[in-house]
Amino acid sequence: MIEGVVSAAREAVILLTVSGPAGVRREIEAIIDTGFGGFLT
């Protein structure tokens, strides 16, 4: 299961770990596009 947070700007954000060819790893934030553009009532 992927876990994330909702930012103050109301964006769904997850952390991803990416690895380069030399094995160097970096953690980056990724904003998930949910496709939702409406309102909840």
C-alpha cells in the first residue's frame, strides 16, 4: 500500500525513492494527479 499526505495546498503527495546507475538513492516528493476537479457535498 502506498501512503502519503495531503499538503496545505490540498495536493496528494507521496515520497518516492529513486536510484541512479551508480546506486545513489534519493527521496523525492511526487504530487499525485487524482483527476478529481469537483467538490464534495
